[in-house]
Amino acid sequence: MPDTRDPRLTPARPDLADIRLKGVVAAERYVAGEPARVAVPSAPLRRAPRLEAGLETEAVMGDAVTVFEIRDGFAWGQIIRDGYVGYLPETALGAIDPAPTHRVAALRTFVYPAPDLKRPHVAHLSLGAAFAAEAQEGEYWRLAGGYVFAGHAVPLGTAEPDFPATAERLVGTPYLWGGRTSLGLDCSGLVQLCLETAGLACPRDADQQERALGNALPPGLDGLRRGDLVFWKGHVGLMLDADRLIHANGHHMAVAVEPLREAVERIAVKSFGAVTAIRRLDPIA
């Protein structure tokens, strides 16, 4: 029988595999992965251990990673949040502890070397990045490596009540294949980021989201409502109301809002073909 496991989510190569897959997949050796955590604002995950390899997705500060191998400056591992497997820069990873206590709720925020907005910033963090707050000093959280304005963060586990509103905040964000930060997003990265800020687990790619999220609606473009997800083969957007779609797309090269029917007509001719599914999540409170 052919192997039907999704290679994007399967930590296995011909020479090395997760020990939990022993007896399931063939590999020269098996290892128990070591826990680590992303310690930089964002880290590219690539399909191959080469800087010129395409961007598959991004991990952000606070993401837990299981690392199976470190070699030639790359860590081969699996992002715990969505199960994605690939190669991260070794320098992007640090110790698994301490666990994050807060996540960034602003579109992005700066890390300062002191609790002082006049000091030159040393980094920036995207919406969704998480950090361990060591103490509060005035209006800032102290974390390893600097200070973040406390008003830009919320305790971990805080959920945004309306995930399409998060998408609206991201209008104009440049399109980036594999991107999932507020500096650059692809279509499924936008959906994943918005759902995660609402406390909802979400797979990384559009085809995975189409299989996993919500309940299928009957074919047709009538009767849609805010939060419905519209899928094409290789693309996804979400509805802001019965008529308007928001999506990160290569036509606008940005997160953009447009009438659904106009988008459907253009996409059918120029890119992904016909709509493959519309799925509805639980009602938004």
C-alpha cells in the first residue's frame, strides 16, 4: 500500500524519523525529539536545509518545537502548534522553558532594551507571538532580551471574540508565500492567525483547513454569513458578511476585501478555478 501520510506533518526521512513512528515508517534510525522554543521574533521553516529553499511557513516567538536533528546550522523539527515539519535556523531556537505567559495582541510591537519608548528598539514582535513575562516595570513587561509595552499584550489564553475583525485589522498586509506574521501573510496564514487569536486550533494550509474546519455548506454563494470560509483548490478566504470576502492573495499582493462574486469570477479564470467548498464554523458570539 502507498504511504498516505501527509509529508508536511510527518517527521520522517529515509535516514531519520521520530521514534514514535518506529514500526510505522521505514528509516535508517529513529530518535526521540528534544523540546525547544522559538526565541526570535520569527523563524522561516523551509522544506530543505538551504537558505535558497522556499518558505513553507513561519514559526514565531514562543512556538514550541520538537527537534530531531541539528546539522549545518539547521534544526529539523516539528512545530507543535500545527504539526508542520521542516528546517528552522538553529539560531532561532532556545530552551523550552520558561513557558510563555502572554501573547502580542497588537498587530506588531517593539522590543526595547529598557522600559523607555525613547530608546532604540532591538526587535519587533508580530501579532500572535508569545513571551514569558518576568516582571512588570511601569507600563512594560520585562522579558528575556528586552521590554514590551504591556498594553500591546494579553495573558496567554485570552481569546478575541470576533476573528473576522482580526482579519480586517490586517487589511493591506503584503502577501508573502508561507508568511504568517503581520509583516506578510499568505491566504491560509491569514486564516490560521485569525483563528488562533480567537483561541481556535487551525491547520496551516488551505487544503488541510478545508478538511478540518467547520461544517460544509450546500454549494452556492447565497446565505453566507460573517466567518464562513470559502475554499478553492489552493486558496482560502473568509467572509466579512453575506457579500464581502477578505483574503491574502497574489492578485492584490496584499490582504484585501472585495465582493465575493467578483473574486469568484476572477479566480475561476485566472488562478484556482471554481470554489471547492464553503465551511461554517460555530457561530460567532
